[in-house]
Amino acid sequence: MSSVFILIAIIAFIVLATAKFKLHPFITLLLAAFLLSFSSGLPLADTAKTISDGFGGILGYIGLVIVLGTIIGVILEKSGAAITMAEAVIKLLGPRFPTLTVSIIGYLVSIPVFCDSGYVILNSLKQSLANRMKVSSVAMSVALATGLYATHTFVPPTPGPIAAAGNLGLESSLGVVIGVGLLVSAFAAAAGLLWANRFKHEQPDGEGAEELIEQAEAFEQMKQRYGVLPSTFNAFAPIFIPILLICLGSVANFPAAPFGKDTAYQLLNFLGQPLNALLIGLFLSFSLLKGANKLEQFSEHIASGLVSAAPILLITGAGGAFGAVIKATEVGSYLGMTLSGLGVGIFMPFLVSAALKSAQGSSTVALVTTSALVAPMLGDIGLGSEMGRVLTVMAIGAGAMTVSHANDSFFWVVTQFSKMSVPQAYRAQTMATLVQGVTAMVVVYILTLIML
């Protein structure tokens, strides 16, 4: 019983340190690993090695994949590819379904681009569409934000889901994670869209709402700054070709061996490994660059991507260290056996992740911490199979979007750019993320009934 209280105290420390004292999640998780080691009786001589091995182990599995995915996202953002992707969706759907259009745009763009950056890039486009189609800016803002948010928490190569998959030993099964993530996130995006449509006749009531007209006019100026935008194929290729290769690689490794075991299998197995697939995506992104100094631009974007990836890598590594200590002290397996008697199953990782997300604000921290915490317990609560672990990533992702409020940077990006007041943003954006998280978790539960 003392093990349970120790773990609860450690989780409380993580929440207090990150939410109240604003301590960086990297050092918080690292300190949590040491505290858990000391309080659980792990031999002092083994503490440093366990933490170091856990830190290096998770980054050895998934670190380069996070780096390459982040760099590709930076290049798509800086080259105007995200705008091309958005305009392709607009051409496909036309002006008939404005909120659906921006939701799909967000859903696609947030696979390679962080949702905060995606919202900033697409805000003026969203406002231009809202003015042109005579639709409420609030509804359009929430539809875009929830579309972005859906894939941000469920679909690799977004770093949070990749880190969670790595902690749960799914680094060689990312194709399955992507496939299930696309399905679950589609339901989450649809739920967010339906909530957004409740505000079709409500206008922003925050300070500076009159600036929305200027935002709409800024869209054309922004397009001009990008110059000639990439073609539709070139814009989508760096992210969707790697995703296709990863999925084909997973299919090639199915027990039925659909591609046999000869040349086709060997080729797809090689190209479908996440590191190899994303390296191909990085080379494809080179075609997005313009001008005579492409190599110089490429190097600058890589440097920028490395800067963006660094804190995510550190948090992921610290989460791996925390998970390694949990595994070494057997706290996790004890708690797993205790929870198995309660029958909470797949809802346990959801509740832990939702509590962490709501308390400290970061979806990535919630994904990393919860996955490290629950990894040793999965066998005891009936989720030790490959699909059980995949659905656990989805449950954690559902919790990691429940809910976005004042301690989340994304909440303030949406609020400030959409010119909603804070009370209005709580009704529109925060409630939308609650609806999304609960809907996604219901879908995950149904999938457990079908697949496990």
C-alpha cells in the first residue's frame, strides 16, 4: 500500500512543480525519478545507472524520429507548404461547408506542424474565409483549433504520440499507431466541429475584435511574403509519403506476410522503418525551398528544427528515466495488480493523463509522463498485447486533450488571435476540448471491445 502513496506523492510533486512553481518539465521529471528511486528503496549504487539507461534507452529508440519529424514540420511551416495544403482543401470542398473546411485544414496541417504554430500560420486564412462566407469568427476559430488539436495528440510524427509510443515499446509499430490515431482523431475532430457549430451566430466579444477585418486582409500580404507557393504534391509529399511508407512497413510485418518474405518485403520493411521513412521525407522537403541558396536555407531550417526539438527530446528522455525507475522498483507492477482488481482497464491511463493535462497544461508532458507511468502496469490490467499498447497510447492522447484552459499556451494562442474574451473562450474552446477528449475516449473504449 505504501508504494501507491509514494507514487501518488510523486505525481503530486510533478503537478505542483510544473503548474505552480513553473519548473521546467525536464528537470521536474528527472527529480521525480530520483525521488521515486530514493523513496522506493532502489539501491543507491543502481540509481544513477537506471536513470541514465532509461534516458538513453528511450531516445535511442525514438529520438532521431522526433528530430526529423520536427525539422520537416519547420520546413513545411517556413516554406508556405501549410498554406498550399489549406488552399487544396478549400478547392476540394468549396465555400459550402466553411467550418468543416477549416477543421480538415487543421487536421492535416497539425500532423507535421505544432498546433500552436499551425494556428498562427492559418489564422489570417481562417479569418479571410469567415469574412468571405459570412460565418461567425468564433465558430471558425474553434473549428480550426479543434482540428489542429485532434491530430496533435494522436498521430505521429507529432512528438507527443511518438514519445508515448516509444515509452510503451511501440517504436517498431508506429504504422499501427498512425492508422488507429487517424481514426480516433477523426472522431475527436468531428466532435470539436459539432461543438464549434453551436457558435455559428456568436461574434467575438474580446478586446480588439475590430482588428479581425485587418487579420483577414493580412492573408494576401502573408501569401505575398512566401512568394510562389509550393505545388500541392510537393507540399503534401514530405509528410504523407513517410506516413504511407511507415504504414506499408507495418503491413509487411503482419503475421500473414502479405508481401511475402523476399525482395518486396525486405524493401518495404527497410523503407517503412520510421527513421528511414522520415529521412526520405526530409529529402522530399528540400523541393519546397526556393532561390539560389537552397542548401543554406536547408541548413538554417535544420538548425531551427533542432532548437525546437531539443526541449521535447529532453522531456522525452526524462520521461524514459522516470519510467525506468518505476520498472526497476516494481511500483508500477504492484499498482497494476491493484488496479486490475478494480476493473478500470483502459480508463486508468485516460484519467491519469487528463489529470496531468488539466493540472499543468502541456499535452506533451501529459503524454510522456503518463506513458512512462503506466508502461509497467499494462500486462496486469490486460493491455500488454501490441494492440492493447496502441489503444493505451490513444487513451493517453484522449486524456492529454482534456482540457485546454488558462495554463495551456494553445488556449491563449486561440483566445488572443480569435479576439475572444476569456469567459467566451472557456465556453467555446475549453468545452470543445472536453467534448473532444471524452468522445475520443468513448471511441477508444469501443475499439477495446472490438480488438482485444
